[in-house]
Amino acid sequence: MLQRGDDKERRSSLRRLDDILDTLEQLNLHDRTELTQSLAESLVLLGIDDPFSIPIPQLIERVWAMQQPYLITIVVERRRRRRRKVDPNLTGGSGVSNPSL
């Protein structure tokens, strides 16, 4: 289980990666091919060497891959619903019984 400090650090790292990812996606959306100096510096701090030589779509994939370990997977238990048996004599074909019949 994550401690409060661990959760705060996880959120901070995730927020930083998300901001970088958002900036890269905006550049890609507007068909920009050049990184800003500050974005390149942020990518170098993440461990990406020479980000100017990597196409933006590939940078997006790399940052997205870095983001994955920080995401929480919530497992939802799916319960099976019981189906009610419907008496065909009580329904008029619409699934609703008609007491006036």
C-alpha cells in the first residue's frame, strides 16, 4: 500500500510527465517538428538523450511509456447478474404483465 509521501511523489511525477506529454501532443497536433529549448531540457532530465534528433511522435511514445508505471490500475470485480425467469403466460410480448387480461 502506498504511504502518503509515496502517493504525493507519484502524483508529482505523474503531473510532470503529463505536462510534458501534453506539450508534445500539442506540438504534434499543430504539425510542429522542432522542440523548444525548455521542453528539450525537460526531456533530457527524464533521461532522453539528444531529444532534438528524435521525432515528436516517438518522444510521445517514450514519455507515455515512462508514465505507465505511475498509473494506478483499478480492478473492478464484475458480479454476475442473475436473470429473472419470466413467466411467458404473464407477459404480452412486451415484457410487461397486463393485469387487465
